[in-house]
Amino acid sequence: MASKRGAVALVLSPSKAVINLGKSEGVQLGSKYLVYATGPEVTDPVTGDSLGQLELVKGFGLVTHVQENMATLSAEVSAGFATVGRGDLIRKVS
């Protein structure tokens, strides 16, 4: 079974967001997540090969509350989620 793709489900404030992953996906209190959007595909200027899609970093957050199917992230810096929106992607970084 493929793992569920993490994303922002709800922005509560400029410093708090709800994600669509929870205990059932192994989310734990204190885990750190990167919040990002996907940008354009980048190509190597020499070979023309695709380097992949650029990740546009929107912030980092720590899990402060976990439920079965969702969790709450608190931004590492005040107003750290000011540009975060529903559907932005997340990835665990620690």
C-alpha cells in the first residue's frame, strides 16, 4: 500500500495549520515537517535533463497535537505560515 501524501488541510492562523496525517500514518508529537508548494520543472542548463520540480519552501512546523487522522503543526517562527494554504504539501524532516 502506498503511503498517503501529506498536505495542509486547514490553516488555523498564521502560526498553526492542520495536516491530513495523524496517528494512523505514524505522526508523533514533536516531529518536524517542511511545508512547501511545487514550482516549475527545472532543467540542467548544460544537458537539458530534467532536475525535477522545484520545491518552494513556505515554512517549517512542529507537531503539537495528534489525532487519529490529522495533526496540528505550529510554525517554528511567529507568522511562519503566513503564506501557507490548503493543499500545500508537507514532508517530515526529522
